[in-house]
Amino acid sequence: MLALLNRLMNRKPLRVALLGFGTVGSSVARILVERPELGVHVQLTHIFNRDVARKRASWVPASVGWTDSIDELFAAQPDAVVEVVGGVEPAGSWVRRALTQGVSVVTANKMLLAAHAPELLHLAATNGVQLRFEAAVAGGVPLIHGVREGLAGDRLTRVAGILNGTSNYVLSRMADSGEPMSLVLDEARKLGYAEADPSADVDGDDAAAKLVVLAGIAFRRHLRLSDIPRQSIRPVSSADFRYAQRLGCTIRQIAMVEKPHQRAGVPVEDLAASEGFHAFVGPALVLCGSHFGLNADANNVVTIAGHYGGENSFSGAGAGGPATAVAVVSDLLSLTQRTHERGEEWPSARVAPPPARPYYLRFVVRDRPGILASIAASLARQRINLDAVLQEPGYPKDALPFVITVEACEAASLRAALDEIAKSDVHAESPLALPMLLGDRERP
Ligand SMILES: NC(=O)c1ccc[n+]([C@@H]2O[C@H](COP(=O)([O-])OP(=O)(O)OC[C@H]3O[C@@H](n4cnc5c(N)ncnc54)[C@H](OP(=O)(O)O)[C@@H]3O)[C@@H](O)[C@H]2O)c1
């Protein structure tokens, strides 16, 4: 008892250096300054940023050293470094340097992790320090803690979520207002939800990087970022929301990774090892009343499916300085509690072709007799069964949208059918195919 008391009394706060004093970095400093009770655990000692003079803030205590020299920062021998600079380099070199010198790292940097997580986790383990990254996925939502600790007892089978706030804002606003994407994107830029160039968000690169990190946490496997198939939300139109609604659905950008489905006599673990994991980022039809369909604005929601525990969902603010900084500070506090945590490794795994799914197919055609029969024939040649045909009134004959939903089919067969269909000169726009993620209803 006396020994424990002595240990607690002698425990010194973790000396923390902040790399990057931007949106997240300044919010991390704010929390540490505004919550002095955390000072017994964590003490901010240095802030590093390029051209640091212009960054100095009067509310930061005078005891904190400001520097734009990374060598000076490492010479001060912090116990932990918070990397909130962003990008793969030079942030990656600084993280490696910290880990090699026996300094634990907390980072919010999904791009760095998607590119180099296995190497960095190995470096942390061999140097007996920790690499924590709660803020890298879903901002302030305690998803990584939830999956890594809260669901450690389950055998996880699927992680699916809305991981990009900008795309969710755009799609949920289009669903509510009926406005076209160009207008909604302009609005999102004005509100600060979208960058001047929103490509990384709307084309799926941001969500794919987060998915790589989530797959590592859920399955302890590293998928190569460039292997993850992604589809842009750009072709989704107001008409698609009208048709989706008739099917009881709406459209969201979904990021999903799952183990292959069980096959008689073959354990799922063996299948995942031999065939890899199904992974996908792109727009999909989801039921209006599902967690995904109800998720509005820039919020994130992630559903984790487990063999024993069924589905659990996490949701909340996926970005923003203060929310993300909460995740960083929580990681710092957990560093002070887990000095003996074992390191983890993420061996590489392959991305497998998608499983058979039902699809929503939208065509925009210059109307003339026989179009539907010809499309149906192309689908039949690939043994794809039609489920429903929908056509809303009120569209012009020279750009007439209509929708065919098809029963679960292989993506490769669908691609072959669509390639054949697209050769016809009737199309005013390229056909759009979206997977329908309807839970149990999607399986034949
Ligand atoms: N913002 C969010 O909501 C959010 C949410 C989750 C995760 N994240 C992640 O958090 C990280 C930081 O994002 P952020 O939004 O805080 O970015 P940010 O506002 O651009 O802040 C980055 C800071 O790092 C500094 N910096 C950049 N490159 C540097 C270099 N080569 N040398 C020294 N300093 C450098 C920048 O200085 P300058 O002022 O000179 O540019 C800036 O102060 C990223 O990995 C991001 O993906 C952000």
C-alpha cells in the first residue's frame, strides 16, 4: 500500500510536445490550458510549427516553449509527441524519429497511417512506446477505443460507416432540398464543410484512408490504400434521390470492409486469409430508417458487426478542431494509464472482389421504343435478374431517367452487362450503378 502511494505521489505528468498549431493543434492546447486538473497527468511543454512567431497565442502559458526547430523540440526530450501537422511527409519522418527515440506518439493523421501504419506500429513495439490515433478516424467519436477495447471479445465480421462529413453533408442536403450537387457543394464551401477542391472527400480518398485504419483496428490487417475500390458521389443526381425514396431508401457515401461470407465447411478466418477482405467506398442506397439513412449533415456514423454481439453503432462529430482534440487528449490520458500495453502488428491482407449484391441502375436516355427490352436482354445474358423497373413522370423525352433494380449479382457480371448496354447511342448520360446495402433484405 505504501509502495503504491509512493508510486502515485512520485508519478510525474507526461511532458507533451505539440507538432502543428493549426485547427486541431490549437484546440488540443486549449483543452490542456482550460482544464488545469489534467495537469497532474499531462503537461504541455513545447509547441512546434513552421514560422512559429505568427502562431504565438497569448492564452498559452509562458512556461510553454514555442519553436520552429524540430531538432530543438527533440533535444527537449518530451515523453510524448502529438503530431497534428498532417500529410505523409515530413510528419512521417518526425513520427519515426520520436518512436525511435523512445517517445510515444499521438497522431490524428489518417494519410500517414493509411500509408505506413504497419511500419510505425512495429517501430513503436520494438522501442517499447505507444502509437495512438483515436482522432484519425471519425474525429471525436471514440470509435477506435470502442472497437479495440469494447469489442475485443467479439469476432468482428464487418465495419461499415459514413466516414466523410463533407460527402454526407452534400448527400443529405440534396435529399432534403432536392437541389443539384453543384449548388449544395457551393453552400458547403461557404459553411466551411467543403474545401475549394473537394475531390478527396467526394471521390472517396479521405474515407478510404480512414477505412484502412479501421480495418487495421477491427481485423489487425493492413489493406493497401490504392487497392480499395472507390466510386465518386459526383454522378448522383436529384433524380436518384426521388427514385431511391420510392424504394424506401436514400443515398450516402459508405465505406465498408468485411470478411468474406461464410462458406460451408470453410472457417471465415481461413477464407479471409486466402481471399482477402471485401472493401468499398462510394455512394450506396441505404434504408431511410437505418443508422446510415438517418445520419445527416457532417456527422459520422459507423456500425461494427460481430459474430457474437451483433451490430453496434458509434456516431457523432467526425471533424472540427474541438471534437478532434478531445480524441487526442483522451489518447494522451490513456498513455499515462497504459505503460505496459503490448504493441500490435498489422500484417498485409488483400482486397477481394465485392460479394454478390443487389444494385440500383439508373439510366438517362433519349427515349425511343425498345430500350428497356434491349437493357433487359444484356442483363439476362449475364444471368442478372431484374427486381423492379421505375419511371417517374415529368422528365423530358431527350433526357429521360429511369431505374432498374436487380437482384444480388456479381460486380464483374454487372460490369460486363453495363459495358454492353453503354455501347448504345440512346444514353444521354453514362449509366449509374449503386450497390443497395439493405442489411438482411439484400441477401437473396
Ligand atoms: N481539422 C479536422 O477536423 C480534423 C479531423 C480529424 C483529423 N484531422 C487531422 O489532423 C491533422 C491536422 O489537421 P488540421 O485541420 O489541424 O490542419 P491545419 O489546420 O492545416 O494545421 C496543421 C498545422 O501544421 C503546420 N504545418 C504544416 N506543415 C508543416 C511543416 N512542414 N512544418 C511545420 N509545421 C507545419 C501548419 O502550419 P501553417 O499554419 O504554416 O500551415 C498548421 O499550423 C491532419 O492529419 C488531419 O487529417 C483533422
